[in-house]
Amino acid sequence: MKTKYKITLIAAFAAFFAFSTTMWAQPSDAKIEKKIEHRVEKMKKHLNLTDAQVSQVKAILEESKPVILADHQKMKAATKDQKPALRQQIQADKELVKSKLFAVLTPDQQAKAQKYLDKHQGKSEHEEKEK
């Protein structure tokens, strides 16, 4: 009886941990999905995007999602020594997405977007230094 109880208990814990790992993996994707929607709405509002631009922006952000997830996972698994190089790679990935997004915008919208980014760039750098 004790052996059967132990086996059941071990199987229950194994199932719990397998399920919880899946649960932990899900939020990253869902969180990014939510951020994409938020960013699209913000851009639409502040830059007066057309419907065509909205769909192009969504496509660009959706296309970049696997790269963002991969960067996040790499950073999470990286040692302290590896993080500076990864930060540079993440910055390069962000710049690539930014250039694709700017290609969709009119010159006036690009100016507004750049002004917004310049204003908020300091906050991002300050938050990074605090981490």
C-alpha cells in the first residue's frame, strides 16, 4: 500500500510540475500579445494611423514577436558576463523593428514618433540603470 501511495504522489507532483511549467511559459506570449495591442492602439491614437498603416504595424509587430520572445529567454538564461552582449543584440533587434515601423509612417508621423521616443528614451535608460 505504501508503494502505491508513493507512486501516486510522485505522479501527481510530476503532473503538477509539468502543468505549471506550461502555465509559466504562456504568460510571456500573452503578455507580448497584450503589449502589441497596446502599442498599436497608442500609435493609432497619437500618430493618426490609417487603417492600412494599422494593419502594417500589427504585421510588423507580430513578425517581431518570436525574436522578442527569444531575446527574453536568452537574457533570462544568460550569465552576468553574457548580458552586455545580449543587451546590444536586443537593442539591434529593437532598431530593426523601429526602422520597419518608420518605413510605414509618413514624414510627419515619423517626426511625431521620434519626438515621442526622444522624450521617453530617458525614462527607459533610467529604469535600466536602476535594475
